[in-house]
Amino acid sequence: MNRVRRAGMVAAMSATMSAALGGWPRLAQAAPAALGQPVQWPASLRLLDGGTLEAAQLRQSATLVVFFSTTCPFCARHNQHVQKLAQATRGQPLRVLGVAHDRDPEAVRRYLAAKGLGFAVTLDQQPLHEALSMRRVIPLSCVIDAQGRLREVIPGEMFEEDVMDLERWARA
């Protein structure tokens, strides 16, 4: 079974979780990049560790952006696979960026520590949704290639081997 089909199988479960959480706040209407088109990154993003990620930094390598919530069990499993990918690609040109759909930075920090997640995380969900996808399914994984083009938007939880297959974007 291929990655997209597997992700589709759990997208319905993620959609149910999103509905159970009451959905996300309405975002400003902006046109995200279409597949194959350049991404218009926000000028800067505030990272949970206190740092800032500038648009120029996001243009230096392929990037995996994963939207999640700390209350989503599908996201918890998915993020463990994303962490494995982040570790496996350390030193390669693939950035992993988590985007928490939570409001309390301390709760997100506790979640990251409890789950052993070490990839960069931001709470700046609105500008990233506007740049990448207005879909509200979680988890939602978006792949941007090293040339800055949106290549994949994958709704729902992915199997470990499918997440690990995203390593190919570090070489593309």
C-alpha cells in the first residue's frame, strides 16, 4: 500500500479528531501555494525555544512542516516517526518544523519533553497555513523541496516507513 493511500486511510480518523476538538479558528483567506509552486514563506517565525526562523533560512534546504496538536493521539504517533526522520537526516539538507495548534507554549514544551521530540516547533500556525495549506486535518505534513516549491500535502497520520521515505527530499 502506498504512502498517500495509507495516509488517506487515517485522514478520516484525523478529521473526526479535528471535529471533536471543535475545529480550528478561522484563518484569513489567503491562497496557499499549489503543488509544484513556490512557497511564500512568512518573513519570520517565532520558535518555541525562543529563537526565530527567517524566510531566508527556510529557503536553504528542503523542509517538512508538520501541523499537530498536543491533544491528538494520531499526532503523537505521527510525531514519533517525524522525530526518527529528524534524527536520521541530521546533517542533511532537510529541515523539520512542527507547527502546534495549541495556544499554551508551556503545555507544548511539556508535551515535546514528555514525547522526546527535538525538532523545531512554532505556534505561528496561521501564516504557515496561509503559505502551505488551509486544510485543518491533523496531523498534516507538507513537504517543500530545496528550490522552495510545495511538493506534497499529506493529511492524516502516516506509517513510519512513509515518514522515513520523505528523506528523499533531502537528496532531491
